[in-house]
Amino acid sequence: LAPVRYTGVSGAPFRQEQHRRAVPPGQEEAVTMTVAYAEYGPHVGDQDALKLTVAGTVEETGQVVAKELRVRLQAPDLTLTV
């Protein structure tokens, strides 16, 4: 998990996890990673995003499969009633 500036430049990764799973052909498996604001907050600014990169290997062929997901962070709207 790494910050991405609004300019598209990636920062240094601040969290890494490894999970070993054997997923049969045609099947899916979900892995959940919870990241609290206290962990990512110091690494991002107002217009930044988080980049999650996931990679796996097909044992039979040695082929590497990779996917990248960018999540744009957005502060909630502030509504004041007086």
C-alpha cells in the first residue's frame, strides 16, 4: 500500500502483507485488509490516493499475475446548521 500524489507520482510503500492462498481454476477468494486513518493519514495529502498492488504466481507455469487498484481519498462534506 503506497500513497499516490495528485500528480501521479507514487510515494514509498508504508504497508505490505503477504498471504499464501491456493485458488483452484475458475474460483475466487477475497482477502480483507483494514487500514485505519492513523496508519495512512501521515502519508497522504488532500488530493492524494492510495495505491494497492496485488501479485500472484501460477504454480504450473510460473506466470506472474499482477493488479493495481487506486483509491481516491475524499473527505466528507461538512454541513453546519446555525
